[in-house]
Amino acid sequence: MYAIFKEEIGEKAKQIYREHYDFSTGKFSLEQLHSHQNKKLRDIIKYVANSSLFYREHLKGFDLSSLTTSTIETLPFTTKEDLINSGLTLSSAPLHHSWIYYETTGTTGKPTPCPRNETDSIHNNTPLIINYRNIFEQHGDEHVVGVMGPTELHSTGDTFEDVFRSLGYCVVKMWHRSPVVGMKRVMSLINELQITALVCTPAVAIAVARFLKNAGQEPSATSIRLILTVGELTTPSLLRNIGDVWGARIYNCMYASQEASILAVCASDSNLYTVPLNNYYEVIEPSTGKGYPLTEGQVTGELVITHLYKGQKPLIRYRTGDMVRSTRMPDGRLKVVPIGRVRDVLSLNGSTYCAWDLETVLLEKMHGCLDYAIQIDRNENIDILNITVEMINQKPAVNSMLENVKRYIEKNIPGVKANISAGETSSITATSAMVSWKAARIHDLRPAADNRDREAALALMNRGFK
């Protein structure tokens, strides 16, 4: 409705939609894309240098006049610590110019302000609308979408409301952690309204399935046809197991953060692709900060992004703290696979493993797994993985399958010993979207272990998280 009252914003939305639609249909050449990125980069650097108190100081002394994407590495990084310490001084517009104010949850540090204006929402929601139209049309013409974000104060609800309203679908906001909703009401809403799709974290999809099962209803017997997961590390193996439980198609529907907004969007082929009209992407070696060339092949490193639109709080060379595997596409996009936080990298018997690697090995041969948790111990210089898996059904064949999984783990993580058993996981596994994969899934008992994130997750639960 705001477009009726803000004609200029309405016209801008149409222009941005046309650009993204043309790009999605192959009407942008690489030369056009590079020209677009360089022009927008110069615009955004000028914008932040003039309008942001933080960037006015942060970029002082750097040559900004002839900057291009090929020389962007001459600029300093922006870090998570910069966001925390600078607060609203990092913004490039006063707060009253924004349409909404969000914060990070503050579970592992001071909450970071994340205000957004209409330009932010238009640029970020448009590629979601274009891609999700293609996904949902594969699963019927009429949809009722249940949206369950991590909290009522998160951008999830507003973003997906706007996206699905634009596509003509009904949205049901049903925060299961809200005291006026709860899991019982969520189950009732799914059945009463015949909800066809869910948007939630993998942990929430697991929690709802568990509740349905305990209430005597098979998740696969509900009206749910597809689930869009957000907010957590999600391997294809985990998606397959959740899909088996629900009897639904599962998509890891975006890669995003409260601070940096939408960085990659799921296409109908189930892969995540970057949005090069909105952001310029770099992949760096985390310890040195040196960039990798992204022209060909697969590259693994920490993702760095620069916003290319004049939002409320553009970020320049922001180190996301996320490890990705990226592959350059012919149209200039990157196909990306988020493989875990830089700080989630684990050492097992002297070799390093990202969260993605460990979860993939665990679940690759698993079927019907609802949830899992890993305790790491060490005995006689051997790392030991004590793994608990929660199965949707306790069938006679489970023990045989778990023995195969144990052998597969020990083969693919050389030198470790794995103990795996079926049982119930604790509620800490549900904290992943708000803290980290490592906090939710790993309890490291080794002498040099860093369990600060796990302690933050436990503190979150003790404050009333359910």
C-alpha cells in the first residue's frame, strides 16, 4: 500500500524489478553487469563516505576517486566488531528515514542495529519474489504459507509476508515460541488451514515434526507440500532427512543475515546463487585476508560482501565470518554453498573440518533422522565422536543402519573413533539459528576446546528459550 502514498518509491520498485527480471532471463551481458557493478560501487562509496560517520573515518586517506571492482581490495575490511562498536554511527541515513528497525539477537555479544529503509527491502525482496515464483509453481497454484521466524522481532516475518503477498499467497505468521501461540496451536493451524508450505529454520521443522509425532500424527500425513528452510547451516543430507520425515520437498531457500540481508537466493534447481546486481562478492583466505580469483573453478574461503544499493546501512567489504564454496557461473553469479562459520571449523586428529563436512559425513548414509548431537572426547591421542541421533521411527533396521553410518564416518574422517546410538537430543539443538551450528550440535570435551558459543546457547535457554 505504501506505493500509493510514495509514488517515487513505487516507480523505483518497478525499475528494480525490471532490472532483476531482465538479469534472470539472460538479458544482461557480462559487460553490462560489470558496468553496473562499477557504477554502483562508485555511487555507494561516495554515499557512505559522505553520510556515514563510521565510514567517513574508516575510509579516510584512501583513494576513492577511481575505484573499481578490480581495485576494491585496496579498501579496508568492515568487521562484525566494527558493527558492534559503531552502532548506528555506521548508518548512512538518520533512523527516521528507515521504515523499520531490527537488531541481531545479541546472544554472543552486544546486539547490532540493523535498520532498513524501503530501498533495502525492494532490492532484497525482488530476487526472492522472482525465484520463489518458479519454486512454488512446481507445487501447485494455490498456497497458504506458514512463516515461523526465530523471534517476532526478526526480519523473517516482514520479508516473507511481502514476498508471498506479492506472489498472491496467503501468509500465516505463527511464532511457535510466542506465549500466545505455542506448538499445539501451530499444529492446529497446519491442520485447520491446510497450510501447504512452511518457512522456518531446520531446527523448527524438526521441532514441529517431533511435536506432531508425539501427538499421534505423522508429519507426512499433513497438508505440507514444501518447506523453505532459513537461518542455519543446511546440508543436502539434512534436507533429505527432514524431507523424508515430512514427505515434502525441502529447499534451503536463502543465504542471508540480519546485518547483510539477502546474499544468495535458492533457484528452482535447489542451488543457492548470489545476487550480483545488489552486492559485490569476494572470497578470501580467513587468516591472511588475501582474496582468491573467482573467474573459474571452485573456491573455498570466507565470504566478503559490498552492498551496491543506497540502503539505510550499506556495508563495504564486510567480512561475513562465513565459509563458502563458490563456483563462478557464465552470467556472473556465484553458485555458493555456505559450509559453516569460520569459528566453527573443527580439528579432528590434526585435520580441519568445516561444519558442512562433518554433518554431511554423519547424515550421508542416514535415513529418517530427525535430529543429532555430537560430543567430542579424546582418549590415548584419538578423537572420539559420541553421536546421538533422534530417529522418527524406531524400526528393527535402525541398528544395522547406524553400524553402517559408524563405518562410513570412520572411513571418511581418518583416525577418529565413532560411537553412535539412537536416543533423544536436548533442546540446545534448537538454538542454532540464534547462536551457531557448533553451539547447537557440538559439545567438545577436549582440554583445549572453546565452548563459549555453547555456553551462550545454554544461557539463552536459561533465559526462557523453549
